[in-house]
Amino acid sequence: MLTCRPLVPILGDLPPDVPLKELVANAIPAFLDYPERSFISATSRALLFSLIRKHRFHNVAEIGTFFGGTTEVLARALWENRSGNLFTVDPYNDGRFAKTLETWPQWMRQHTEFHPLYSMAFFGLLTLRKVALDFVLVDGNHDFEYALFDLQMAARMMRPGGIIAMDNCDQTGPFSAAQTFIARNPGWRELGSALGTSNPSDPFGGIRSSYRETTLILLQSPTSIMVDEAPRSWGQQDTRLTTVRALSLGVPTQSALGSLSYRCHLRLFADGARGSLEKRCVGSLLIDGAHPKASYPIEPLTCEPLPGVQFRNLIEVELSWRGNQPLLLSEQPTLT
């Protein structure tokens, strides 16, 4: 029968700026042969634990629960941080994790949510709940298309400075997904050198991980949201507004100067989505990063429901920037 070890500190109170390698080395003894049903290396377990501890991440997600061995590692790190929430998902879990969860201490059980969902539905649920993530372990379907989707959705929900750990990058699917993602998102960086040193003439050789003795690629989000020429959308967001008049950008002071093209949408879905209405506007703004504004007026958009009809309103913002350097935003754009 599975048992869970008592909750005791593994790294304890951390001094500032302690090197990650030192934390991993100190954590490895606790994870040498534990948890029993974690199917990654002891170094991988210690690395994931140390990343959450070092950065004091709060909202952590795991794609691929399986028996919950690695899930326990993540939950223990949050307990040692004294705060946090763990969201884990597995559509094929037939009760395996429920048996594991029963053995956990109360704090870990209370701060862990298991969802028997595919990752698409899972990310949709977190979006509706407006959950921003700090750390995500992507360890689901290892085919390229699935791995890339999980990586892109995790990135979309990531707070600035957050980290995504993509597992099984010794396999072609996850490694190629990481390569594709980093090429499309230049603001992101690998915490390692596996992607940058990959040799096309030796596609199955070379280093395939960001940290030795693991199969993990570690990707860190930029500290600011970066906008460039490639049109970008942050997806649909719920709103209670029926009229919007301004584009809120959150532009911090910077030396960027240029033209920001935008397309804004206000959509109404009424009567169980059987009726719909959409209003949109397109325009451009001259933005001087040395003198930013909190919001910029746009053509007003209005979607008024009929009296007594239940409805749901959604907004979406698309941006493209041409300037002397990429435009940095401190938060996702929205409509007000």
C-alpha cells in the first residue's frame, strides 16, 4: 500500500540568491527513491521542488497526473513555501490518484485540485476562473501537436517571470515543441542551452535537456509582455460591460516609440449562445514609451441584450506593433 512520508522541511528557510544547483544537490537525498510512483529521476524531482521553493511560486499546474508521485513533489514544495495552490489534470485517471491523495497530509489535500479533464478543457476552466500560473509542468501527451498546445496555453496563462518545465524532451515531440515555441516567442528564454546548441545535422544527438540528469527543458517567461509586428491576441475575456470606450494597455515607461495597430472586439452571446452579436473596431495609436498613458480612447462598441434575456459578454484585443524596439506591457491589454 502507498504511504506518504510526514511533512518535514527539505530545504527550510532559504537565504537570498542561493544558487539553484546548491538547492538541487541539497534536495536530492529526500527524493532518491521517493515518491514511489514518480516516474522521473531523483534529480528531476529535486529540480522541480527547488524551482518552486527558490522562486516562491504560488499557482502551480501539472499536465499529466498519472499516479501522483511527481504531484506530491510539487505539493510538498508549496507546503514548504507556506502557501500556494496546485492544479493537476489527467483525463485517463481511473481513480489511481484518488487513492494516492487519501494518504496525503491535510494541508496538501486542501491545496491540491485534481481535474479528470483533457488539457484543453482544463486550461479553459482556469481561464474562466481567471487563474494566473507561476509554474507549469507539461508532462501529458508527448506527440508534437499535443505538447505544443500544452506549452502555448501554459505560456498564455503565465505570470511574468514564470517557468514552464517540459518533460520527456529526450523524445522528438516535446523537444520539437520547445524549439518551435522558443522560435515564435523571442521574449522567452531557456534556462539552459539545449535548444540553442541543437545541431540540425545531428537531429538525435547532443544535449536534450536544460539540466543534467533530467529530461526537462526549462523555459522562463519575460518579465514584461512583449508586442512586435506579429499580430497577437490574448483570447476572449469575460466582461460585465455592454459598452467599451477605451483600450487599457499598461505601458510602463520605456524608450519604445512607434505605431500600435489594434483590433478590438465586443461579443454578446444570449439565450444559451443561440443568439450572438459582435461589434469590432480597427485603428492605430502613436505611442511614446517615455510618456505612456493608462488607456487610449477607441471607437465605442456596444452590445445590449434584450430585457430579461440571460447573456454573456466577451472582449478580445489584438495588437501589432511597429517601432524602434518591441513594445513592453506590464499586463494583458483589456477594454474598458
